[in-house]
Amino acid sequence: MSSLLRDLRLLGIAFVYELRKVTAWRAGFVVRELMRSMWRPLVMIFVYRAMLLEPDARLGGYDFPGLVGYLILAASFEKLLFHQRGLDLADQIFQGYVTKYLTMPVRFFVLALARFVQHIAVQGFVLAVLWILGWLLLPQWWPQPHSAAAALSALTLVLLGSYCAFLVCFVVNVLAFWLDVIWTLSAMASFVFSFAAGVLVPVSIMPEWLAGTLRWMFPYWAVSAPVELFLGRLDPSALSHGVAVLLAWIVALELVRELAWRRGLGRHVGAGV
């Protein structure tokens, strides 16, 4: 119990530190925190406009206003997802700084977890501001929740999916104990995640064999499924299936994270790994 209380206290202290660091006023904060994940969906709106020129044209059950609403929601939920640049663990491993964590009476993962909490807090605030502006400035295009329960269900899936993304980022960073191509792997993982999550193309309009496969992967339940739940396009009973899939992924990723961290520390020799 004393160990748990110590971890919780450390999590609070580290969260405040990370929050103060990331919100220090500079242009980088505006670009990174406010505009992240916004440009690709904006480009796709013009792509879909070019594809659906006829007034009654549809793409997999979506008309153009429906696709605009999907892209707005997908971009919004993607902002809540932890991203590969959220951790600098790989840099610390390469530079040998990770050694200091071996002498601290706390678990390093608590410090990393504070980054996740900080990310959710900052992006949640940014998202709330953007949605208020969207409702005020573009009410005819801004998506509305099918119901309060649908909105809550979508948020639940996004938060669980974000934790899965955080664990994947942690594992990729830990691979720096063995590899020196971590940023290449991160970029590849980000590309695969965006596709599997349906960030730019709804999974429901993909070929059935592909969509069926993606429904067993956590990215789908982190973006595409929450969007369609929010809009009422997905049966509310899908929530329980999505939570089960995400919890299974969390358990598996936690095991991989712990194993990779322990094995990595076992072979760590300092700077120049």
C-alpha cells in the first residue's frame, strides 16, 4: 500500500511538471498541441469534395456532409491519442541517461505515465475549445452526438485506445536498447495506426474482409468505431465488444512493456548503446 501511495504521489508531481513544461508559451506549443492531426483531415475534405461532385453522390453510405462530420470527429479523437513524439525514452537510452532511474526509489514507468496524463489533460482542454468554436462558427457542418450515451461511449473507447497507443509508444522506445532505428519504426507504426484506425477513410467503407480484420485491432476502436458510435452509425451494443478488445490489448501490451523494459535494462551498459 505504501508503494502504491508513493507512486500516486509521484504521478501527481510529475504530471504538474510535465504540464508546466508543455504549456510554456512558445510557437512550438501552438503548432504541436493545437494544430496536430488537423491538416490531413482538412486535405481529405477537398479530396472527398472532388470525388462527390453530384448532390446525391455517396461513398459507402456517407454523403459529403457525412464525410466532413466523420473527418472532424476523427481528427478530434486522434488529438486525444498518445503519439510517438510524446516520449523521449529512446533518446535517454541512446545518451545513457536512463542509468539514473536505476538508483531512484520509484518506478520509471510512473514518470512515463505522467506524460500520458498530461497529454490527455492538455489535448482535452484544446479539444473543448476547438469544439466550442466549431459549434459557434460552423454549426451546419459540425457533427452532433446521436445521444449523450453515444458521446460517453465514444469517449470511453478513445481513452482506452489512447492508453493502448501510449503502451505501443513505450515499447517502441524501449527497443532502443537493441536498435538504433527507433524514429523510423515510430513513423512506420504511425502510418499503420492511421490506416487501421480509419483516420482518413472510414473502416466501414473498406472491403469487408479488411474491415473485419481491423475490428480486432485496437486502432479501429480508438477512432473509427467511436466516431460511428457518436454519430449513431454503430449499434450501441458494440461498446461492450470494443471495451473487451481494448482491455485484451492493454493486458497484452502491459506484459510486453514490462518484459521489454526488464530485458533492456539487463543489457544496458550506458551511453553509446
